[in-house]
Amino acid sequence: MLPIFYINLDSRPDRRVFMEQQFDRLGISAERVPAITSGEVPVALVAHIARPGHLWRLTAGDLACGLSHQKVWAAIVSRGLSEALVLEDDAVLDVALLPFLEAGHLQKLNAGLIRLETRRQPVALGRREAIIGDVSLRELGSTHNGTAAYLMSRDVAASSLGHHLVNQMALDRFLFGHGGPHLWRTKILQADPSPVLQLDRLHADLSRDGAAKSDIALHKKPRTSRSRLISDVFRLEGSLVLPRLRQLLRQPSIARRRKLVAFTADR
């Protein structure tokens, strides 16, 4: 079984219990990684992303989330792990996750990331490249929000830690979104349907109290209009042209295929 890490705030023992009950049910072992709090985010970093003209809107909660994941990436690199599963503490785990815990999937598929979560949103997907259990794996070709569950290789962990855009944008954009360093550059496979869903997405009428309550959401601010430096926007879009063309040459159908990724337990 590959190494499994789950990120959990010390102030959220309810979520720790939620995750450990799932681990017991599935018969798996995972290492808890204490999450960074908003108050622990360096003041200089908060000031940097709050400056006028910064390309992406972030809160201290967003930065804390990113820094927490970086603790896991650093562990992957420092321990010499070839790959690991990274989970957040509100991840609902279906039994279909178990076949993904066998080591070596990333290497066999020449991928850097396998996204195991869905937000139940339509995304661009390439042709089926593999089947693990009853789940297909397809190359991701558009933004898919959320970072509740993903397999990451050591190479991607190392490159992410050293990337100039880390802590400059929300974590899900950094890993799986337009403008981030990995979408269209790193081979990202999407599990379809996905064996993981965030707790607040499980049911539309689910209360946002208890384990479903998000600490990051508490720090969200209403969106307001903002100016962005035109040179930054053009530089970003220009840098994406070649990676996108390479992906289209590899998988021409990815531009035409947009699919809502279901949760395996929905079936």
C-alpha cells in the first residue's frame, strides 16, 4: 500500500474522528499531518498577495490550505517516497478508492498526478487511458476545483515546492486549474467516476455544521471588482499556448469532450 497522508487542523477533532472512522471501515492506515492555521501564515505573505494588481484573489485561509499541503509534499520529498495519496479531512471515501492504494499507478501511466475527487462539475476529459477497479482514468483538460484527494509523484512534489507560483494562487488552481503550472504541462489523470467527494458536496441539503463546516469558508470575502496588470494577464495566457497545443495533439478529442464526473457511490 502506498503512503497516505491526511491534513487536519488541531482545532477540528470532529473531522479527525470522521476520517479515522473511514480509515477503520476501509482497513487502511494514514498519517495525520497537522494543518497550518490562518494565524500562522507569515504576515509578509499575506501582504504580498493583498497588494494592488495581484493576479489572483486569496485569503489567509487559502494560503494556510496551500501551506498545509506543502508540508505533505515536503514529506514526500524528504522521505524519498516515490508517490503518496494526499487527503483533506472532509473527504468522503468510497470503497472504490481501495484499488488506487496499490503502489505504482503513477509510474505505470507516466502521470504526475491522479485526481481522485470530483466536484460534480463538467470538465474536459481525454480518452480512457486505464481502468483501475471499476474506475476509468482520463487526462484532465480543464479546471477542476478542489484538492480533497490526489495521488502525487515525488517529482511533482519537488517541482511544486520550488515553483514561483506556489502561494501565488489558490491550491486547486495551482494543481488542477487554468493558469497553474500543472494543467496541460503535467500529465494529470482524472478518476471517472471519482471515489472521493468532499463532505459538503455529498447532499445538497446537508447541513454545513459539524464535520461539513469549512474553516476556509469562514475567511472568504465577497468578490469585488479589481484591476489586474494587463502585462501579467498577457504573460499568463501566452505561457499556456504551447502546453495546450501539445495536449491537443496528444488527445484531439479532449477539446470536444466535457463530462460531469460522478461520485462512485452515486451509482
